[in-house]
Amino acid sequence: MDADEFETFVRDSAPALRRYARAVTADPDQAEELLQQTYVRMATAWHRLVAEGGPLTYAKLTMVRLHVSRLRTIVRRARSTPAAPPSAATDEVDRLRRLLAGLSPLQRVVLVMTYLDDLDDESIAAAIGRRPATVRSLRHRALLRAGLPIARVRAEREVAG
């Protein structure tokens, strides 16, 4: 393994992947753990990743898969408790974090992959091990739970895309 090349990748990609992990997990501590697990996985496959030319894409996909795997383990152990109602805060970032934390983990992952990565339903479905129809359902329910009008979100996505 070319250690210098991998270290350069880690240094250059850490800020973006850290933000991505925080969006996926909605928890800074879990995000750091997820980021470290992702880098460990990448280190073992670094030669292949460099040859294929997509280490950043691999990192994001690995992050999502590790997170979904962790969530499945948690769900198997016990049913999740309902999220606490959000408190009144003026900071938009805090509001978004609370909103994401109030969603189910899969709903959160689907929204992140839809709006941050701009992935289509088939790609998201492959990443989380579900069908495209399930991805659409998860997104729809997440947007309803977040209190966002579905028509407005669709229009904004079409304009942005």
C-alpha cells in the first residue's frame, strides 16, 4: 500500500466525509466512529480503490453500508424509542440536526443520499439493500414527518437538478 497516497487522501477527504458522516448519523460522536471505520475498510482495499479510481465514492457507500449494518444490529436488540419533540431554537443548523435526528435512521440515510449526493432511487436502493419503491416510500414519509410539503420539495429538487 502506498501509505503516503492514502494519508493524503485521508487528509484531503476528512472534512467532506466528516460532514457526510454527521448528516448520515445525526450524531457527532457516531460520525467520528463511522469515519474511522470507513478509513479502516478503505486501507485494506486501497490498491483496488486507486486502480478503480473512485475512493471518495467508495468511502460514502461504505459509510452508508456500515451505518445501516449498525442500525440493523440495534433494531434487532430492541425497538427504538420515539424521538423527543424539538425545542425552540433559532439556529437553522440546530433545527436541521433535530429534524434529522427525529427521523428513522433509514429515512435519514435516504434523505442524505437523495439531497446531498443527488442519487437516484435505484442507486440508493442498492446502497441500503432495499427496493426503489421502498426508497420512495421512506423519502415520502421522512418529508411528511419533517413537515415539508412534498410538492414544494419536488419542485425545488427539479429546479436544482
